[in-house]
Amino acid sequence: MKLRNLQRWQICLSFFTHFVISAFRSLLLGILADKIMAYFAMQVIYARRKCKISPPLTTGPQEFERIFRAQANCSEYFPIFLSLLWVSGVFSNQALAAFCGLIYLYARYQYFVGYAHSAQER
């Protein structure tokens, strides 16, 4: 009887460890994603100051509108990304989920930089 209880505890501990490790990886990638989104928001703030546009307005020079739209586009998909990251990290392969999350964040950064430049500079 004691051996069976010990095996149950080992299975529970194994599952708990798996869950904690996967949650930790997803948490670290989520923090990185938050930092990238904060960087995008700061770029909008710098563009507002440079172009002297007060916060309620969303129109202005093309330079500001491109940066603002790039940040808004990235923000629209951010909740979906975080949800998929956590679900895939917990219920699937954590390394694959983290790798795909890093690729997504790199692609979003490249998208932001490319969208923020004028068409002539691309």
C-alpha cells in the first residue's frame, strides 16, 4: 500500500514539475514580449513629442502615422499571441512553443521597423 501511494506522489510531482517548468518558460517569453510592446509604445511617445501631436489625436505627419499604425497593429495581435503561447507551452512541447514564440517576436520587431520607415527607405 505504501509503495502505491509513493508512486502516486511521484506521478503528481512529475506532472507538477512539468507544469512549473513549462509555465516558467512561457512566463519568461511573456516578459520579453511585454518589453517589446513597451518599446513599441515608447516609439509612439517619441514620435508624438517629435511631431508635437497631443495624445488624443492619431493623425498627423506620415512619419507619426506609420509608427502609430505599426504599434497598433502589433497591439491588436498581442493578446492572441500570449494566449497561444501559454496554452501551447503548458499542453504541448515547451521548447517548440518557446522557439515559435521567439520567431514571432522577432518577426513582429522586423514588421514594426519596416512599417515605420517610409516606402522610399525600404
